[in-house]
Amino acid sequence: MGIESTAHTFGIGIVDFKGKIMSMINDIYVPEKGGIHPVMVKEQHLNNFKETIEEALIEANISLRDISLIAFSQSPGLGPVLKIGALVARLLSQTLQIPLVGVNHCIAHIEIGRLLCNIKDPLTLYVSGGNTIVSAFESGAYQIFGETLDLAIGNMLDSFAREAEISHPGGPKIEKLAQGASYYIPLPYVVKGMDLSFSGLYTAAKRVLKSKKFHQKYTLNDLAYSLQETSFAMLTEVTERALAHTEKKEVLLTGGVAANKRLQEMISYISKEHDAQFEVVPAKYAGDNGVMIAWTGILQYKSKGSDDIKETIIKPKKRMDKILIPWRN
Ligand code: AMP
Ligand code: MG
């Protein structure tokens, strides 16, 4: 059983040791207005975890006694929220007397992609509400080749949408709006070395939106399109450079923003240029979920056994490139 609890989603996934997915239940916090407030998310997770577990067991048609391993998201994420998953995981592990493993959330996104897309060694672009990372396996770990220096791409799109009075989550609605555009509005394109910065782009887009002349000259469609084209071109540039450097033969797109067809098109294009196979994690498993935690927990358990309870403290800031991956050697 995998327990995801890094941000808005409290997710339970049940997977067998061969990688067969038996169930997946997500309880997702959706803010009425504004962004994600850790205390509010924590309260929702605390209120709903028991039902989420029960539903996942029913869907898998098993009982708690059939579970032989507990995995939970240990890093990175919002501290108060991570604590709920860790607490539930420790409680279950100790009550049922079964092993426990802490899993890195970003690594889990890659591992579920490797399983479901049937690929071995991808360069991964992981784009979500909380993360923007270009990563590939090298020297025993998932190295980070590029990442955002400030906002995550999903957060940037959602924040802009909020300014335009579009309900959460904004990403999919911006994608729709972009399809009706007639003009490209120049916006700041910021790539620093291999890293990305979205805060200047966000501020500039907000300024255009609030400017007096905006509605005389442009539509919200134009601005949504321009925001997407600029930010996705930045992501594509960094991904392509990492691909050229690593010479990987597979490219994996994952995270909630991976659902975007325009981003898929851009990443697919550069993959072809470099003779690499392009794969997108199926939408159902691309966002945060407990299945990816369960599967990564199995890989980890098989290669290095379970964690001692003292090692299961949450690590909100732990980077994926600091974690050795024994199952890839
Ligand atoms: P995650 O954090 O992985 O659960 O993904 C949630 C993020 O994905 C939110 O920021 C959404 O706005 C974003 N998202 C979902 N679908 C799309 C889409 N079609 N285009 C752009 N962003 C999207
Ligand atoms: Mg995620």
C-alpha cells in the first residue's frame, strides 16, 4: 500500500509485487479561492484518510491484513501535509507489524512512468503544481539537469488563471483558451544555464492582463496562448539540451501538466529530432497518486529492505539527486 501526502492529494494505491495495480483512490484538496494553504490541506487529509484507505481496500477487494508492505511519500513536500502521510504509514506498519519504506515523490513519478510506459532509461520532464524538473539516471542517482528557480510551471499557470478569475485548476482552462488565440504577445523568456525562472513571466503576463489597453488590443485567448507558448518553449529548450547531453533514447513526460497537448507536441518534436522514443504517463497516473508511491516502495524494499522507524522522519526539502537508486544498478 502506497500513501501519497506531499501536497493537495491524499492518495492510496495498492499494487502487487509484480506491478499489477489493484486500486487507486485520491482525495484532492481544492481551494475555494487562493492557493493551497498547508493547514487547510492537512485538516482535510486528517479528516478523510480513513475513508480513503477503506475505499482503496474495497476497490482492490482485499482487507488490511492482506497488505504486506507500507510505502509513504517522505520527501519533498509541505511539512504539515507530509506529516499526516508519515503518521498514517507508521501507525499501519506498527499495528499490522509489516515493513515500512519512505519514498521520494519525484522518483516515484519517474518509476511509475517506467512501469506503465514500458521504458528503461528515460530523460524525464516532470511538470506539476509543485515541481518542474528535468532529470535522468546517471552515476547511481536521478540527476537533476534543470529545474525551476522559483515557481513551478503548474503553480504559475494556476496563479495566472486566478488573476484572470478562472477557477482552480487553471492549467486545463488555459490550454482551452489558447486554442482560440489570434496573436502572440511577447513575454519574458528566462532560461539561466539549464534552469528556468517563471516569476518574471508570471508578473509580465499579469501586468498585460491588468493593463488598460489589454481588451482593446487582445483577448484572454491571446494571453493564455502567449503564456503557454513562452513557458513551454522554455521547458522544451532545457529538455532538449539535457537530451543532447545525456543521449538518452527515451523521453518521459509526467506530472499534472503533462496532460497538455501543446506541451506533448513540443516535447514529442524534440524527441524525434534526437531519435528518442517519446512517452507520456497516462493522465490517470501522471498526477500525484498512491500507486506510484506503492510501486517505488516495492522497488526500494526489494533492493535494500525496509526502513527503521527512526529513518522514517519526513524530509520536506530532500532533493531526488541526493538519493541512491540501488534497483537501477
Ligand atoms: P499535479 O501537481 O501533478 O497533481 O498536477 C496539477 C497541476 O497540473 C495543476 O497546476 C494543473 O493546473 C496542471 N494541469 C492539469 N492539466 C493541465 C493541462 N491540460 N494543461 C496545463 N496544466 C495542466
Ligand atoms: Mg507530483
